[in-house]
Amino acid sequence: MVTFEVTGRRKKDSETLSRILARAGFLSGFRSQSFSDSTPERNGPPSSHYVRLEKEGILSREIPEAPDFLILLDSTADIKAKKETVVMTNTSKPKKAGEVDASSIALESIKRQDIVPVMLGVALKAFGKIPLKNAKASVEAEGKKDSYSAIEAGYKAMK
């Protein structure tokens, strides 16, 4: 089983990214599950959403203690990751592997401040088992048909 944690200060962004990632995993032949940590319905404190992907079946319902992948939509979120967790961060000054400036990439590729498709591309590259065509279908189902270039740009930006 593979687990993702998507954390950000805007609950809508973390929820949307986890839902799109779960759908893309499903389209790629995984059983998928997307759920939240049930934080209050407001922006401000970090909100976490989780995705589980498994080829056989998912029996677990609890929040993962140590996700395999951690997607930080906001670099100011103070989340401590385990040593083996792959961390992907949206930051204005990327310095190390896994850090991308999703805001600038979104403005360049789709001309709006929407980091969700960029960070989806970053996660797809890090995971490596979901094809871009399934991500495109998943994004289209969310009504974001013009976001495919941002997914590709995020995929290319991931180091």
C-alpha cells in the first residue's frame, strides 16, 4: 500500500489535489481512497488530506502515521516527516530535491494562481506509477480541462 498526505493552508486545495490523485490512481488500476483528518472548515491552520493506493484492496481506515509521500502545498506548514518519506514542497525559493515554485509555474503555464495541477505533476513524477494521461482524465473530471499544461510543467520541474 502507498500513502500520500497532502497538507496546505487552503483546505480546498488539499482536498482537490487528494481527490484528483485518488481518481488518477483508480484509472491506473489501483484501488484508491481519499479522506481528510476532519479539521475545521476554515483556512489558516494546516489541513491534511490523505490518499491510499493499493493494487489488491484497502482494508485500513485510519490516518497513516508515516505516509510514503508528503505534499506540502505551503512551505510554512510545520510538518515533521519521517526519514523515509518523500517530501514535495511548494516554495518560492526551491533549493533541494522535491522543492518547486508551483506558484510561478502555474502563472507561466496556465496564467492563474492554481498550484493544484502543478503539485499533481510533481507527485506523479515522484510516485512514477500513474501515467500523465490518467491524470489528465482525472483533472478533466474535476472541470479543470485547461490545467494539463500545468501538470506537465510540474512533472518536468520535479527533481
